[in-house]
Amino acid sequence: MEGNTQNTDNNKVARFLLTFFLGWIGSIIINNTSLKPEGYKCRTLAYFFLSLITFGIYGLVASICNFSFKPGAERNIGYVKE
């Protein structure tokens, strides 16, 4: 059980780093790897356009929210249920 928790924590850190440093390119990578949360799709266009409009603030907020991602939640910033 503890190994699964460690893997989940590593995924959160990886998603944070990808979205923070690579922005929308990171969200494309997330969508096409095992970093994508099961049952969710990363909102690639939202990362791109909202980060442009907010001068990167949305990307920062969405990156931080990757640490508090809750699979059972109805909504998560930067993700939409598939």
C-alpha cells in the first residue's frame, strides 16, 4: 500500500513540474503518459490560453493544484473528467 502512495506522490510532483515549467506542452505530455490521473483528461487548451491571458498565473495556480488533486472530486483545476 505504501508503494502506491509513493507512486502517487511522485506523479503529483512530476505533474507540478511539467505544468509549471513547460506549461501547455507539459499538459500534452501528461495526457499521453501514465502521469494522467485515471478517468481525467488534462485541459491542454485551457493551460495554453489562460496562461497567456493571465501572464502565467493560471499555469502557476494549476501547477500548485496538482498537489491537491482529488480523484473523487467533482472538479479539479486543470482537469476534466473523460
